[in-house]
Amino acid sequence: MTEPTAAVGLPTRLLVDPEMIAACAARDFTKIFGLAKARGGFHVSRIARQCELTPSRVGEVISGRRTITNMSVIERVADGLRVPGHMLGLAPRGWEERAPAPAPPGPSFLPGEPEDLDGILAIAAATKVTPSTLRSLQTSIEDYWRRDDEHGGEALRPAVIGQLRYVMGLLADSTDSNYRRSLHGIAAELARLAGWTLFDARQYSTARAYFTQSLRLARAIDDRAFVANVLACLSLQATYQDRAEQAVTLARTAQDVARHDGGTPRLMAMLYVREAFGHASGRDRTATHAAIAEAQLHFERVGSADDDPPWVSYFDRTKLTVDIGIALGQLGDAGAAEPLIAEALRDEPETNLRGRAFHSFWLARTQLQRGQVEEACRAASDALNLSATVDSPRVTAHLRDFRHLLTPFRTFRPVAELDARLAGQQAG
């Protein structure tokens, strides 16, 4: 009797694709099934058959009308599509012992298809990781963040994601335990940066997938401070999505994680500000002020001898001041918010173009709340001028919201002139 042919899983070229890796990390089965269909050659009935689902259910998942959260179903998908367990946060599957693991992100090796540059470089350097390599990668990350502050992250994202793939390739081949830990940390930073650029572009689902990948990488080396940092990013994103309760939960979890590892006062202050944002989004005045007070208390303990992670150094007194102002502005307490935001704008570096555009918007909003219409128009005009020099859909969306707030004042000449400029930006 002929034995049934074993089910064939997704092609390796798809399993090592960054988009599939991110979808699996987030357990986004809408994306996973969609990629399997569009780029893996798996039609709906084949996905259903191999994963022991009905075709109608697969169709509902692909269309986004249904999600998969049951662990036994997730395991059936992993086994049916031959997705390695670690990609979905599962233990290694039994069949993985009999099948080779997918190659690390890099070249696809399809006949006639050219190797991509990241893959070629990863192969060439995989066994030659040196301290110089690590310093070079870390310097690149610092440069990416500087350019993100100055110009926005839209143009940086392909380079960041490409370098993440390169580092993941190095990590897959490196055998030196010291280098592996450093590479894990660098990969975690790159994944967070990729998530941040996507958050700034308001691509929240994909941003969450990269933030999740960053969490896994940081957790693998037990870097609790960085885990807290990524949770803070997810908290801020939840605030933008009007998920106040989730934002608060993520910020508080970040505080617990950081506190367990002896989080520095500067880090704790930043995390309490993120909690304040969540409470302000939910219009919880008492909780917002309590979180602000905790942030101020921690920041007063900041000292020059503190062992701050380099990625939290941006959170200085000016940043604390403006963030408190924004939280108060979100609550509607414009009288307290406006002077704080104005003070921060005076002290903020001129090179931080996106931050200045963002903060000018908040100054304009609080001034409008106070009835200072002409001053609000000037501040919004500053934000508009700055937005032309940065590629940040997040800033553009704020200006679009501000134009809506101007509706009751459009007969006033400064408002009419600003409205025309804002209309031109949106049309462009």
C-alpha cells in the first residue's frame, strides 16, 4: 500500500521573508494566510486541508472577519504549513527534528534570481563578527535615530529593515556567546526602530509586529530595561489608537519590568509619563496627575552617576516638561499645559524638526482652547512649515485634526489664511 504523500509546507523563501517573520511574531493569521495564498501558492482549500480548518473559516480569517487565538488551532497551523514553532512563540514542533530549519533571512537561492545585497554581505561576514562590526552596527543605529528626529523615518525604513535582516543572518551563524548576546541587543534595537518608523507612519499593525519581534529578541537575553522600553512604545501606540486602558496596562507592566531590574530614575520617569498619556487619553484626571507626580519625583532623583541605557538619554528635563504639557493638554487643562509646551519649544534643539513640529501643534491646540486664536494660528503655521521638512504622517494627521478644530473660527482672517494652507497640504 502506498503511503500518503507528506504535506508540503510553505517555501523557505517565504518563511525567511521579513513580512512573514513579523506576521508570525504577532500571530497575525490574516497576514500569514494572505501571504501563503499570494506568495506561497497556497489556495484557500489547501490551507484549510493542511491546517484542519474549513475553507469558509480560512476565508473569514483572510478577510479579517475572524481571528485565531485558540492554542490548538495555532499549533495545527504551525504543523500544517510547516512554520517552525519559535516563529509563532511555540515549542519546537516534532517534525522539526526531521526537517531542516529555514535558512536565516538573506538570499533566496531561487534559480535565476539575483542575490540581494544584505544576503550576500551576511554570508560573507557571518563567521567574522568582530568588536569593530558591533561598534559599526551600533553607530549606524545612533545615526538612524538622529536622522529620524531630523527628517522622519519614512526614507530610513528600508535601510533599517535591511540591516535588521543582515544582523539576523549574523546571529544565525555566530557561535561566539559574547557576540551572540551583543547581536541580539542590536537586532532588538533595529526591530524597535523599524516599529517606531511604522508607528510614525500610522501603520500600527505592522509596527506592532516589529515591536513584538523586538520584545522577543530583548527577552532572549533577559534585557529587562529594553523590554520595558519596547512596552513603552506599545503603550504610546495604544494611546494613539484611543485604547486608554491598554496603554495604561502596558506602561505599568513596563514599570514593573524595569523596577525588577533596578530601573534608573530617568527610565522610570519616562515610563510614568507614558502612563500619564494613557490616563489622559481616557480623561482620568486624578490618575493622570498621580502619574505626572511620580514622573517628576523620579526625575528629581536623576544623577550624573546613573547607569542609564543610551536609548533613554533623550528624556531630559525639556522632554519631561513638554510631555507633561501634552498630557495636561489632552485632559483639556490648557491653562497649565500652554506655558509648559512653550517653555520646552524655547529650549528644544533646532535640529529636532519633527519634535518641534509636533510640539508646535500642541502649543497651537492649547492656545486655541484658551481662545488665543491668532497665537494658535501662528503656532500652527510654524508646525506646518516644519512638517514640510519632515516625512511624518503622524504630524500631518495632527495638522488635519487641527484644521477641523478651526471650523468655528473660519471667518477670522488669520484662520482663513491658515485653513487655505492646510487645505493645500491635504490636497498635496
